[in-house]
Amino acid sequence: MDDIDLKILTHLQTDGRLTNQELADRVGLSPSPCLRRVRQLERDGVITGYTANVDPPSVGLTITAFVRIRLESHSADVVDEVEQRFREIDNIVEVYLMAGDADYLLRVVVDSFPGYEDLLRTKIRTIPSLASIDTSFAFGTPKLRSPLPLKGKRR
């Protein structure tokens, strides 16, 4: 990965809808080499996909909760089942495996506090081997989804 690849990644993180011509112009390449580099970054798994960022409140998801989960058991079969159950719950939009007091940190989006209570009672609490569930609610998002800081980063 060189400086041109990092420039490509920086521009695509900011605007994934750039045409190849626009991207090529911004990074100082002609379109064909630029497209080859993008395709190689995709094949190498550096670029993992392209998505639209949707504003949660605009689609009725006004509550963001951060849920810390601690497990009773850390056996492989328990961990596999817990992680599979997390993936099956649509309102859980991110899951992080943690070091420290909690085993997992979940970012959950719901339409209301009663909606969170229902999710907790009917889906999260039914996951086996949970020792504790601790929830904090976000009141705002002063910074959300920033591009990765890529200047000077090389593999």
C-alpha cells in the first residue's frame, strides 16, 4: 500500500459515490490505473463494501443504547451461540468484544424506551449464559462515523 492507495481510501471514506473519473482526478491518476487500484483494494479486503449512512432518527430510531454484557461462561460453544444471537437481532447494529469488566459492548438502536424494554425482555435476556446486562443511553452524537486517519499509514 502506497500514498496513492491511502489517498484513494481517504477520498472513498468521505464520499463512496465518487465516479472513477472524479476519484482519479483527486488522486492524480488516469482512470484505468485508478480503477485497477480500487479493485485491488477490494480484492485484498481493505475496502470491505460501500454503504449509505442513514440518520437513525429520520427513520424513527430515536434511542441509541450502549449495552455492556458479561458472560457466565466463556466456553467456545457459549461464545459462538451468544455471538450468533447478537447477529440475529436487527436492533443490535454493532458488537465489540471487549477487554475489562464487560465481555461485549453492543450499540443498539430502537424507536423508544418502551421499545428498548421490549427488546431487552424478549430478545437480549433470552440469550443463554448472560451474567449481567448494563445499559447506558446516548443523549447526542457530537461525532459519528469519521473517516479512519490514514495519513502516513502503510502495510
